[in-house]
Amino acid sequence: MIIVMCKDAPLEEIDAIKKRLIKEHDIEIHESKGTNYHLLGVVGDTSTIDPSSIEANRIVEKLIRVQSPYKKASKMFRPDDSVIDIDGHKLGGKHFGVIAGPCSVESRESLMDLARQIKKSGAHFLRGGAFKPRTSPYSFQGLGEEGIEILNEAKRETGLPIVTEIMSIDKIDYFNENVDIIQVGARNMQNFMLLKELGRTDKPVLLKRGLSATIEELLMAAEYIMSGGNDNVILCERGIRTFEKYTRNTLDISSVPVIKKLSHLPIIVDPSHASGEWWLVEPLAKAAFAVGADGIMIEVHQDPQNAKSDGQQSIKPDKLDHLMDTLKSLSQFLDKSI
């Protein structure tokens, strides 16, 4: 339920309505304010609330029932796009973010060299897998905490905030202290216990769409995090599994404007995992930018042929330079800053 307050409604009267509702009903109230609006989002069992008793108040403009199963992630709860600040780097709204780096942190030397090149290209965040979920148990599984230590060393030198994937609940405290954006991978999108625990942190969470998840299921996964109190959620479209086998996955580019219509949360696109082919990364990244995405996450490697994971979908640093130049050229036609 959303209570739309009249413009210039006295704050003390709004507070009185909030206190009465919380006292009389088993609900939570989330406030959203903008230049021309003041909303009270009511979450919980609203069946016990008499709508007429709310609408009878002179400072209430109208009452809206939210039909979608997700509440806090809904655009109805927060009409303005959310902007998430990560160490002074903004993502969302008019701010387009580029996350770049290797699929896996392979060594200190390679990661430090790559981080310097990514910084020089103009990218905003450094990604790298430390704990790697692999289809085969015999594939490279990552360096673990050593990988995160290397990422932090790169951050200290370059200033780039770091993004890496969490695999289990027992690592949440460590990630909360040592990672700037905690990534939840496609395989864990519906790991609800993990999502609930991440909701108790205030760390930005990058939530990837599951391999066969619907848009509503992605938004409901975000709702799990937000219901715990953490509103710093970034959605990620990374392609879904379809009958097409030419590409690794099928990039659902339409999910970007759909989510923009349904939710205030920022959404980025991962063209590397969507395509599985390095030569498709740039055209898909440009498509994501054109359709209104808030950012991209791409895999970059100096020597893709010898990468320990996902080399075939990694672009080289010079290709990243070209992509960044292209996106900056496109930004003059779109309402996004890079």
C-alpha cells in the first residue's frame, strides 16, 4: 500500500499518521521524498487497515494498493531512480558505470598490471573472481581470500572500487569488510538464506539474473535483500538460457527498459557472459548503453588464450580503450555521463 501525501503536508501531521499506523497494525513504513512528492510505503499485512480512515485525512491525496509481489523494489514506492554511491563513484540515474577486469584473479602481477590499464582506459570499477563457481569441479576455483587481498592492493594503487562474487554465508563478514560491491552470481540468485543475510549489511550488492529466471523472479530476489534493510541493490542482466546455442546465453536486452518501468533500482548489463564471445562484447555493450542501462560489466584480460577461465569472452585492454571512447562519443546523444 502506498499513501500519497498532499504537497506541502505538515511533517508533524505525517509523523502522526505513521505512528498511528505502526501502533495499530503489524506493518513497516518506508518513506520516499522527492521534489514534488512525499510517499509512505506500507509493507506488511495491510488487510487490517481501513482505506477510508486513511483517505479521510486532509493531508492524504490518495491511497494506492500495490499489486506486484515486490514492494520496496517497485517504482511505485520510489518514483525517482536510485543512485548508489560506491566510494565516491555513482551508479544509477544519469551516472553510467563501467566495471571491468578478469574473470578470475590469477596472480598479483597480472592483476596489478591489468588494473593499471583499466584505470587508464577510464573504467570506474575493478572486477575479479576470487571464489569461482565453476561447472566442473576440476576447473580453476580461484585464489580465495588471497585473491581479495590482491584486489585490495590494486584498489590502493588505482583507487578503483572492487567487485567480486560471494559464494557462501560464512564469508559475509569478511566480504563486508574487504569488498566494495558484493556480487551474487546467477547460480545464487535464489539462494534466499544468502540474500537475507546480505540484507542485514549496508554494502552494495550486485545481483545477477539467474540462468532461467524471469524478470519478476529477479525483482523478488532483490526484494529479499531490501526487506532486510539493505536498499543498495544493483541488478544485472547477464543473458538467459534459451534454445539458441550459437552464443553462451541469450542477452535479454528488453529486460533493461522493462525493469526501468517496474523498478527504481539501477540495472547493468554483462555482455561477456551473455555472449560468451569476445567480438560480441562491444556491440552488445553499445546496445545496453543505448537502451538505457546504468552500466556494463565486462571481462578484460591481457592474454585471453591463456586465461584460467572464460578467455574466449574476454577482450584485451586495447579493445576496452576503444569501447570506452565509443561510449563517451555516444553519451552526447543520451542522458548519461561516463
